[in-house]
Amino acid sequence: MTAQQASSDVQRVTAGYILRFDVHQRIQHILMFSSFIILAVTGLPLKFSDNAVSQWWIAVWGGIDNTRMIHRVAGLVMAADFLYHISYIFISMVLLKRPFPLKMMPNLNDFRDFIQDLKYTFGLSKEKAKFDRFSYREKFDYWAVGWGLAMMVGGGLILMFPVTAANHLPNWVVPAALVAHSDEAILAVGWIVIVHMFFAHLSPSIFPFNKSIFTGTVPLAKYKEEHPLEYDRILAKAGMESDRKEERPAAMEVVASEQP
């Protein structure tokens, strides 16, 4: 790690908070979850259109044609957000010369953390898993989005233009796209509602809401609890002991940079 990278990490800390997400990452997340919500509330009633509740809900949106149009626009927003994210990574690495985001890549430590997490959860160990910048759950969420986008956007485009797809692709592609698109949607909604919402917002240590998705910052004390490895590393760069978080050196009293 270069001295510039170390200085950038230190500059993420200011006034008792640590910058976790820069402005671009926050915008990308807002676009992602807002388009996802619209896709869910318009797509599920289309999938279960024979249900009376679905028919009522479709009528609320102005009929099936309007519901489909809103669903498709939300899908295009999500696809554009994906391109935004890819462009953001490319510009960060190629133009701004930032390092490759290795900490988001899965590795063997994630499996060890998963096992340790299970032991702690079921009372087999008193020690929590110690996470770096991203936990195995956060990595899974990130890469699952990539897989889900390929299924949802790819299948969605085929369903938007079924005649064109049928003219240029094998006959089985359109019905396969319908099954993959709708079933992946059920899986995604279930995971977000049951798993992601709990760990991101509803767990006892976070409830009722994690504001970092809008502010981009996390209190130092909370960061020490959730990501102790990165917390200790950043404080070590600032020449500060990890158990003396209240005494920040002058180097850390700076305006938080937008470096992720």
C-alpha cells in the first residue's frame, strides 16, 4: 500500500465518524433500491395476475399497460445504474489510478468468518468473527446483485421484445426467459426482505434504520464493532492505538474525502 493510499484512508475519519461510502456509491445504492422496490411492487402482481389482490393493485397503477410500462422503466433505470457502477469502477482504476477493489473479492477468510459467525450465533464460541472492510454477507449481497442483474435484465429485454428474440434466437429462449426472470425476482425479493433487511437495518445493533446509505458515514464506535480489522488498520496508519478512539491526532481532523 502506498503512502497516498494510507493518507486517503486516514482522511476518511472525521468528527467521530468514518466515511464508508462516497457520493457515487450512495447514488448508485439509492438508484438500485428504489428501482428494485418499484420492480417488485409492479412485477409480482403481473406474475400473479389471476389473484384478486393483484388485480386490485394493478388497477391502482392505472391498469396492466401502465403497470408494465412502469415496470419496464424501473428495469431500465436499474440497468443504467449497473452501467454507472461499471463506469465508476473503470474511471476509479484507469483514470484516477485507484487500486483494484480487492477487499470486495471473496477469499478463504470469508469461509472462516462464516464458520466463526455460526459458532458465535449458536453459542459455540464467545468470540465474534472479525471483519475487514466488507464481511462475507456484504460480499455475497454485492455479487448476488451482479448475478441477479444478468438474469433480470437479460430476461427482461427478451420479454420486452419477444418477437425480435424469437426471430433471432432458439424457440425455447422466450419461455426460458419468462421462467428465469420471474423466479429470480421471487428469489431476490425473498432474500432482500428476509436476509438483507435484517442484517442491514433490523438487527438489534442497528434497528430501526442504517443511515449510512444516505450519509455515507458510520460512527467510529460502531465501525470498530462491525469492521474491527479495517478500524485497527486505519488507526494504526494515523499512529493511534485502537482502544483510544476518542483521542484523534490532528491528521485525522480533516474533512472526509470522497475516496471509497
